[in-house]
Amino acid sequence: MTLLPWRRKLHEDAPVASSFEDLALPLLPALYNLAFWLARNAHDAEDLVQETFLKALRGFSGFEEGTNFKAWIFRILRNTYLTSRSGLAALRTVALEDELGEQGESGQVIYREGAIERQTPELNLMRLGDRAAIQDAMEKLPPPLLEVVLLCDVEEMKYKEIATILEIPIGTVMSRIARARGLLRRELQANSMFSRDFRA
Amino acid sequence: MTDHLSLTTLNALVDGELSAGQLAVAKEHLDACNACTSSALAQSLLKTAMAKSGQRYHAPPELTDRMKRLLSEQEIPGHRHAVSSGVRLSGWAAAAIILVLFGGWMFLGRHALRSNTASTENAALMTEVCDLHIATLAANMPPQVLSSDRHTVKPWFQGKLPFSFNLPENLPDETKLEGANLTYVHDRPVAQLLYSVGRHRVSVFLQEKTGESGTSDFLTHQSGFQIAGFSTRELEIVAVSDVDSARLAGLMDMIRRVQVS
């Protein structure tokens, strides 16, 4: 098992080339965006970011220079969220792995192979860049699926980085991404059909 | 065409996660398969739409300012201020007295600041272990290592923690080892041992002792939980539970006895 990529250095007083501020402040917008998505309100998101900064600052002497600071601080944010009120509520309501019944770890059953058509209504929504519809669909994702697609698509992180942040195997990252995108497509399709029926 | 690309492969393709070999195979298939090409385009479109729509919330400028202020305030204690070494002692008694008084005041001030920092950090530690214990109960998930056998639980941590510890063979009445988790407290790796005492659950956190820390024995309460702790030469050990303090102390005593002192 590979772990502790930022394992605490024995020499805690070793000189640190980059200051915490230089590394952390540019990530504040991204941290806040993820925090808001997870916490679903501005007040909790601000608290999450502030606590993340404090924790990260306290543990910065243990951060190994040259390793992935972004993954490190996102992991702190995510762990802080998990022990927050909203995170605990999410944990209570979602038993994600139990819901994987309709597909295996490889995530292949949501859509049949090659069954995605070029002119499906949800594709039209995506093409039109209907942000509101897509954001509505994202809001309906369970937190463990939402966080994985946010890290992958918004933060453009590699599967390996996501696995490190979420403390899950890469295979689980892949299956969650497949499941999240499948649910999004389904939700967009339902949304699109509803809009069409409503207009008619 | 029967062997279409799997959804996982399509996702890995649009996420740029395929190796060169896998990419070559996928491209070859896409050249000959309209359905998979269409699917790949759809996944790519979804990814782009997600990337745009996902960037939804913008940090308010006040938060940025607050974080900047907070960082500068937090970093002040770490800075080494130059001591006024240039001050020369004069023969004037009054000046000497003032210096002594000033020095004493500075010492007391710094001592108080250090004590305050230590108590703040201690309170943060209590909150964090409490949160972790609650999160473990709320998750209602089996432990990462599910065993009542100490010879299974202890070796499970090999290579996962930069330290080792011992587990007691004999436990108080109605107390049972349920398993353990690898977790993090203040971003340091920690062993979370899970015990049950009757119907109560106990989390015992073991972490490597840091140079400056030195937790003496304590028993306190937070959010209705009992929190007990002690340290050995190399470890800091904190337990959290809603069990009564006597039974928690009994368990901690057993754990203490088997640690290498």
C-alpha cells in the first residue's frame, strides 16, 4: 500500500523554500468551490475553507516539499468536511457501495455498450451549455459521486491524485466516475424530457 | 462489431488516463466503430460541460482577505524576533530594575502565549478525536481491519504507520477488540483501535509522540464523551467513548501496561 506521500519529515525545522501563503492562497477559489458544492451553503463553505487553512498551516512543517501540495490540501478539506456537521449527515444518508447493485466495479451496465446515441435530448442540453440543468443534475448526485467528478472534471486531477485525496483505490475512483456520469446523463435526459413535455 | 469499448475505457479515454498502448487499441477501435465514437464524443461533451458548470461558486473577497489576515497572524508566533542584544547594561540601578522588570514581563507574556497556544492545540485535538469517533459511529461501516485478534490487528499496521505499539491480550470484563482503522489526526497518521465495552463503543487513538508534545494523564469530557489520555516515551494515546469513566480508565490501564516504556 502506498501512502503517506507527504509523510512527516523527521527534521521538522528544515528550511521550507515556498511559503504556505504562496502555495495555499492561489488554491482558495478552488477549495471554496468544492467546499460549497459539498456543504451546499456559503457559511459552512467558508468555515470549511478556514478550518482547512488552519489545519494545513499547522501541519505544513510535515508537508514534504516537492510533493503534491494541491492534493495534500484538498485531502485536508475533504477530511474536514467528513467530520463536519454536513459531512456527517451525508455519511449517514449515503451507503454508496451498497447502491452499486446495478453495475459492477467496472461501471459498465448503466448504458449498454455503444448505446449512447448522438442526438439524445441530454446531449442537446450539454451542447447548448445549459448550465442550470447541468448544475441541477450535479446537485442530485450523492456527495461521494459529486466529489469525484468535481476533482476529475473541474480540478482536472488524475485518477491517482483523486485516489490519494479520497483514500480509495483507483478502481473505485473509476467506478465512481462511471457511475456519476451515468447518473448525470440519466438526470439530464429526465430533465430534458420533462421540459419537452412541459412545453408541449 | 461485438467488443465495444467499455464505459470505463471511454471515461479513461476522455480523462486522458489511457496508457499509450491502450490508447492505440482504443483509437483503432474508434476508427471502425461509429457507436463507440459517438459514445466517446458524448462522454467528452459531458466532461466539458461538467468542467464549466462545476466552477460555480466564487470565494467572496472578504474570505480571501480574512485568510490573508489569518495566515499573517498565525505565522507571527513562528517568527523569530531579534532580541535587543544591542542594549548595554549601564551602571544605573534604575535602568537595571526596569530591565529586570521588563524582562520578567516579557518572559511571563511569552509563557502565557505558549500556554495559550498549547491549550488551544489541546482543545483542537480533543475536538478532532471526538469528531473522528463520531464519524466512525455515524459511518456504520466495518473497520478497515475487522478482527478481535490482536495478532491480526497489530500486523495490519505494518508499513502503514511510522511507529508500532502493543495491544493487551487480557481485557476488562465485557470489553472486546472489534478492529482498527488507519486515520489522520492533525494530518499525522494514527491508529484508531475500536473496542466495545458492553454496548458502548470506544475509539483509542495512538500516535507518535512529537518532540514538543508531552501529554500527561488526563480524563475530561467533551460533547458528552469521556476522553482519557496518557503518553509513553514514544506514543500519545487518547481514548474517546460514552462509556463511564471507570471502565474507560480500566481499558486504558490495560493498554498502558503493554506499551514499551
